[in-house]
Amino acid sequence: MSTDAKQRRKRIVVIAGAVGGGVLSLTTSLLMDYLFADSLTGSWREAIAGDLQRAFSLSLSPDSATVYILFIVVLAFMASVGAGIGAFFALIVNRFLNFLES
């Protein structure tokens, strides 16, 4: 296999790992929010509204636009961390499989 093909394969593997990790982290966090909202006394939006109340003395409802924007920011951060971990894991698996091929 030529070096150009190896670089292309590595790029595709890393992108696939990043997308998979990001989607998996988003799915996990949203399912945890949905499934455990009652047993953990509230959802993430309620926790964000409570944190804004404690930190900045803002009394916002969990359905306000500010809480939704911060919820999206938190989810984007979690997705980026998941994407980084997924890309790193995919790179390790790719290098291991290349090692086995040679």
C-alpha cells in the first residue's frame, strides 16, 4: 500500500472515530437526561437553571432561552470531548491493525 493511500486511510479512520465518538457521547448524555431525570431529581436544564440561580442570582425557568443555549453549549463541549476520544481511539486501533499487517 502506498504512503498516499495510508494517509488517506488514516484520515478517514480518524474522522470516522471522531464522528462516532461525538455521536456516542451525545446519545449517552441525552439518554441519561431522559431516563434518569425523575430518579436524580431533575434534568440537566433544571440543574443549569439552579446553577445560574446560585452563581449569578438569576431566577430562570428550565424552559428559558438562556438555559437552552447553555444546555447546547454543554452538549457541544461533551460532543467535542467524545469526538477527541473517539479519534484517538480510532488512531490507536488503526496503528495496531497496520502493525499486524506488516
